Amino acid sequence: MAYSEKVIEHYQHPRNVGTMDPTDVNVGTGLVGAPECGDVMRLQLRINPDSGVIEDAKFKTFGCGSAIASSSLATEMIKGKTVDEAYAIKNTVIVKELNLPPVKIHCSVLAEDAIKAAIEDFKKKRETAGLAAVAVAA
Amino acid sequence: MTDHFCRFGIDRTFAVNRDELERRFYELQLQSHPDRHVTAEIARRDEALAESSDINAAYRTLREPLPRAKHLLELYGYPISEQKKVPQTLLMTVMEAQEKIAELEMATDRATKQRMAHELGAVAEDLETRRSAIDEERAKLAKDWDKAMHAAERTKLTAPEEEHLGRMAQLISERAYLETLHWSVQAAQEGKAAFIQH
């Protein structure tokens, strides 16, 4: 299958690969998988609890080139955004940006799911720790 | 979506008679083969060509057990793509194993390499065990399903029938994770970088 130039570029030079401390109360971790192909993606966000802004994002993805490119692009897109803005991101933006073919659309869905899972993890962690919810209006 | 079982005139079951399937395939292809429509008008010719290619795709789906099972589940409204309830422990297993592979690839000293290779061997063994357990359960579910007659639509299925198919869909998706990981482990053991292409 032919990958678009942008996919190849992200695949060869993935941005923001890495890990953060998952126990850090300001870090949200999303671990999601693609049930059809078995790709696994972990996305971590460092969120400023006062402003609700995503200050840093790291990912590790094990899967095809499109899955890696989708997560790499996702980290670039959400850095600097508020959690609400990031939560609202739709996979179609990734599809368009990377020019993903129909058979690879699920890779972008995976990235969207990972963003949502990471934000939910962050919110849940703060709740469990008895900390105030990050209140930001998008 | 098109019901390939219906198109081929065979029962909607997990197991199919391959000889019968092949026979039906040739019959269908004979009707729509482009060569039979050389003298027809262009619109009809295009139609025949599209039909012929659809039949090929349907045949590929029905011929192999896994795509066939996925198709059956999809007809009942259980597309594998919507199996989001993957156990987090399974995802974590995949993540940990993949990190081991990455470590092995980065390792430069002999001792680390040996230790990692040993650990990967254990991972491969565990994968194999889990995969055969899944396949065993799948085979049993398929057999039990095929024994009885079922309604054609999900809304008409009984609660146990729904559970039956739901479990099948879950198993197939879990298998996909193990399969992808298996490729990576195998590539690492052979000293190759895994380039995953589904």
C-alpha cells in the first residue's frame, strides 16, 4: 500500500515519542487499541491544572505507519490546546491532514480515542486525589 | 451491507463447505464474466465488470475462516472495528512486550542482548498459549452456533445468542492484538525490525 508523503514523513521522524510518569497527578495516560489490526497506542499528556492547557504530549505506538503518523500528528495538534479543545478534536482532521486512505481511517480513530482516554484519565485521577476539576470553557 | 452468504446461496454459518462454495463461485462468475458481455452495450458491460469484481471479493471473504467469521458477525451488527472493550491488561501486555523488543533492538552489549532474547522467547511462548486458547474457544463457539438455526437479524436474536456472538467478536479482536505482537516478536527474534503492514 502506498503511504502519503506526510505519513512517511511522520513515520520516519515521529514527533514527541516517549513516556511520562503515569502516577503524576498532572499527567493523563490513554492506552487504546485498534481491534481490527491489533495496533496499540499510548498517549500521555501533561496538563496545567490551573489553565487546563496541555503543556506536553508524548506517545508510543506499536502498529503500522499510519497509526504511528496519526499519533505523532495528534501530539503536535494538541500541544498548547486546552483539554476541552483537545477533547473536541475529530479524527477527520487527521484523515485530511495525512491524506489517509479509507482502509486506514481507523488509525485516526485510534488517535482520537487515545486523546479522549488520556483526558478522561487525567480528570479521573484528579477526582480520586480529591483535587478540584479543571474548569475551562472551550 | 451485502450478505455474501445470501449472494452465494449458502447458509450463514461459521463453517462452510468449500467445494460447494467454489462451485457457486464459478456459477456466479460465469453469469457475470466480462467476456460474456463483449457485445453488450457499454452500461451493461460496466455493470458486469463491477459484479464480477464484487463476486471475487465476496469469495475471498467467504473462503477464509477468519474473514468469513468477521463478515457473519458484521451482518449481525457486531463489526470487529467496534470491539472497544479490550481488556486493558491485554493492551498492557502488548505495550510491555513491544518495549522489550525496542530494548533488544537498542542493546549493544552481549549480556543484555542475551537476556532480552531469553525474555522474548518467554513472551513468544505465552503468546502461543493464549492464541491457542482463543482458537479453541472460537472453534467451540462456531460449532455450537452452527448447530442451531438463528434469526437473520440482531433484533430478533435471543439474549444468549447475542452473548454468543458478542463473545466471538471479542475473541477475534483479542486475537488480532496477539497476532500483531507475534509478528513483532518474531521479527525481533530474527533480528529484523518489524515493519507492520496490515
